[in-house]
Amino acid sequence: MKVVSFKICPFVQRLIGVLELKQFEYEVEYISLMDKPEWFLRASPHGKVPILIEDRGVLFESGPICEYVDETCGDFQLHPKDPFEKARHRAWIELAARHYLVQCRTQRSPTEDQLEANRPELSNAFATIEAAIDEQPYFSGEKLSMVDAAWFVILHRAHIVEECAGVDFLDGFPRLKRWQQELLSVEALLQSAPEGFLEEFVNFYLHEGTYLGLLMKSGRGRCGSAHDAVCDPDTLHACCA
């Protein structure tokens, strides 16, 4: 089983998180978004990552791939068996996935005014999930689920921004903050970020052309230093699904 990816795609990170939670062996091949190989363009109907390649063929779109992995890999499932609960979990997963690129756009804001203009859409999603979680470790209690893997992508990236730029997007959401800290202690989910992830994340979101990058350079956060952007601003939207 092979996943084709690029390192900072949130949709790919969700899939890798699911594979890690399932403790299933896989390999990852990274491609350049600026020079997509012909074999990839033939395999991916819309030219986006992730795709999953195995003996029977190619799957595309991260949601269906995650469902396939959960149903066929390992000896347990992350989704609940009850049809109503499964549908409820899928809805919360969809809410997370719909806001991956919202978060990306917000992090790329070039000015403080633009950041504040972009921030409410993300905050509204946080308020919605805040009302749905309680004091249990994970979304469904003691057991990790597909919902945890989906929301970890957003919560992990919010943590990096807080560490590097000193901006806490979860400020005012104490339950979400607690959930974030619980998930950041799960080694399998941390493995969803590959080697070199932080550097590429900083290069794309926290360079001198973004407001968060300027905050990082000014010493607002705890780690990192500003770099030049390595990707075009429109690249992420064009290549993730």
C-alpha cells in the first residue's frame, strides 16, 4: 500500500494519522507540486493528493480512502459500529475537512487586518466542536476515533502557530484546548507529520510575506525563524482534496 503525497497537505496528514492509528504498514512517495510526474497525473483524476495505490488499483479523495483503510486494515475499526453514531462521526469529520483550507488561508494572511478578517470562519467551527466535546480524553471517550484523526490536523497546526508566532487560535475554547493537548500526546498522530514537516510548514505559512511570519520573526513565539516561501500561495488549494 502506497500513499502519494506532499508533506504539508492537511488531507494527506489525516490519512497518515489514520494509518498510524491502525498500525498498518504503508509507504509514502512524495512528489513535487511544481513538477507533477506524468504517472501521477494519469493516476489522479483531478491531479490532487492524496492517492492510494495498491494491487487492485488507485483510490483518490482522502475521505473515501480513510474509510477504506478503516474497513480493511488492521483488526479493529476506528469508526463506531452503530449506524447512527457512525453517521454522526462522519459529519464531524466533514466539518474538520471543510475547514482545512480555511485554516490554510487564515495562516497565509499577509496583514493583521486580513488575519482578523479570516479568523471568524475558523473560530465558528471551533465554537461548534467546542459545544460537542466534554471532559473525556478523546471525542468518543477513552477510545481514539476517525474524528480525532481528522481534527488533529487542525489542532496540530494551531499548536505550531502558537509555538512559532505566539498566536493561539484556540484562545477562548478551553475544551478544544484540552482535546488538543490530549491528541498531541498520542505518538501515532504525531507520526502523521513526516520528517521535514515543520520546516516546510514554516516556509509556506510563516515566511516574511505573512503576518504570522512577521510575528515569528519579531520573537512572539518560542521557536523557529522566518524563511522565504517555497510555494506559490495558490498551490495548496489546487493540490489538496
